Amino acid sequence: MPLTMNRNVFITAAITGSGATQDKSPHVPRSPEEIANAAIEAARAGAAVVHCHVRDPETGTPSRAGRYYREVTERIRASHTDVVLNLTAGMGGDIVFGSTESPLPLNATSTDMVGASERLAHIADCLPEICTLDCGTMNFAEADYVMTNTPGMLRAMGQMMTDLGVKPEIEAFDTGHLWFAKQLVAEGILTSPALVQLCMGIPWGAPNDLNTFMAMVNNVPADWTWSAFSLGRDQMPYVAASVLAGGNVRVGLEDNLFLKKGVLATNAQLVERAAGIIEGMGASLMGPEEVRKMLGLTKREPK
């Protein structure tokens, strides 16, 4: 399939994520205030979309607390910084088994598996323009941890997002996730054209070699909107690869902590670097209002 470069590109800044990075860089935001400030700075640096998780302000560990999401949302909106808000809905699907010889009972300390309504409670409360839908179950790098998203759970969550008027961003970690996303659209649970994030190089999903990347790209329907990212030192090369292949880009501290070897980055610096690559390729950056018009988004206030 011939490549058609994207000439109008939007940047998503993934601000903090849910990985154990809180003690690896002083720039990884922890508190709702720090997360909101980092999102605002990323928006001012050129990000049209900010993708936010929340963390416990004291420990920095990932959290699902609705009060943190509301504070982040309210702080961003009160800043009068125009940016499309994308909140994660990926938490609450974590199963951690016991040892390989005794997988049951589950590891009660690390397992966090809740129902669809609870996983989306903060989405219903905050009403962001976009929220994520991890479109499949996957083994991550940890030995006994499974990110669990059954077809039934995804149908329930996808329908709730549609009913709330929040655009799902389909997180595709492998080609099978795209296959099921197309099924959700065929069933009328998700509307078309859909929005997809291609998540490359995350063990043990799709590896980030270019052959696999193009297999993912070629499985996205032509009228859907997509972005892509990879991890660590491959983050910026994937900015160029995504634009060249016709997509949009994601950068940020969720996926990469460094500006270059040995130099820790801020979210705004990563956005600035990505913007320079995009503009250096002859493409233009889209603003948040352009993204809303393209994706049919409506900016609303929390309930």
C-alpha cells in the first residue's frame, strides 16, 4: 500500500501514565496540580490533545480516584488553555495471578479488577472530549500480570462511552485489537469513523519494527483517524514514521523520560521536539479546535 504523508498533524501529549516511573525522573507529575500544570505547558508547547492518568500525590503510584481526575479536569479548564482533554479509562482491569504452580488465589494486593460502570465513573463525572478504550486483553512484561478487557467488558464500556457522548480512543496493542474494534463499529457500539492509537513496542504486544507498524496501519480503515507512538529512544523516530505513514503522533513522559541520552525531559520539551520534526517534514500542526471539528467533539463542563 503506498504511503500518503499526513500534512495536518495533531500531537497528543501523554502526561504521566500508570507505569512505575514516579521515582525515575523529577519531571513525572504526581499530584493533580502537577499533572494539570504539565498538561497546560504541553498544550502551550503545541499539543492539541492531552492524555491524562492520575497518581497518588504522596507516593506517585497510579490511582483511579475520581477526585483526582476531577481536580485535574477543573484545573485545566480553569486555566483557559484550549486543549482537547483525553482521560484514561484503562485502569481497573488488572489481574495478577499467584505463582506459576499456584496461580489461584489471585494476588489480592496487586489485582484491581472492577466493573464497567466503576471503570468509567470518572469519565461520567468529568465528561472529557475523549477517553481511552484498551481494545483487548494482553500480557505485559511482568510475569503474572494480565491487562484484562474481555469482549463483554469492552462492549459494555464502549456503549457507555457512546451514550455519554465521549469519543473513545481505541488503544490497539496488536492487530487483533483492531479486528475487534472494527467489530464494535459493525455492531453499532462505537460510531464510525473511529479514533485509534497504535501502541507500538510494548511487551508483549506489537513489536515496533516498521513491518509490524505498517501491518497495524494497513488494518486501520481508511476513513478512521489514527495516531501512533513507541517507547523510549524510539519515541521521536515514530513521530516521523507516523506522519510519513499518514497518521498523527503521541509523545510524553508516559512513554519516554529522556530528551536525549542522559538528559531528562519535560512533557513540554518532548512536544516541542515533536513539533520541530513535524514542521521540518513540511506538515502543519493542528490546534485543538481543528481536532474537535475533525473528530466531532464537543467541549463540556463536568457534571
